[in-house]
Amino acid sequence: MASDETEPGEVIVELTRNGAYLKCAVIHVSTGVEASAIGPVTERAGLERIALGKLKRALAAR
């Protein structure tokens, strides 16, 4: 994790569209921990924010 505890460090963001829905998956590079969020295609930024929040919580629980 980065020195700033609010940022998870290096992550990979993957966006997959399926019709009207978009899946945003984020993977923490150094640990391989993954989190994802699914929602409407029009909410890309919101889905990224939610997925990153879920990743931060998953990393904090480790």
C-alpha cells in the first residue's frame, strides 16, 4: 500500500460493457486483491469510485 493510507497504490482498472450495464473491476497490483461494481453505462466515474472504495476496504481488512 502507498504511504498515504487513503490511496491503495498502483491499481488496474478494467471496464466491461454488457448491453446497458458496465462492470468496473479494480485489481491491486502488489496483492492481486480485486473489487468490482456494476451499474449503468452512463455512470462510469461513479462505478470506478465505488470499486476503488470497495478495494480500499478489502485491503484494510487484510
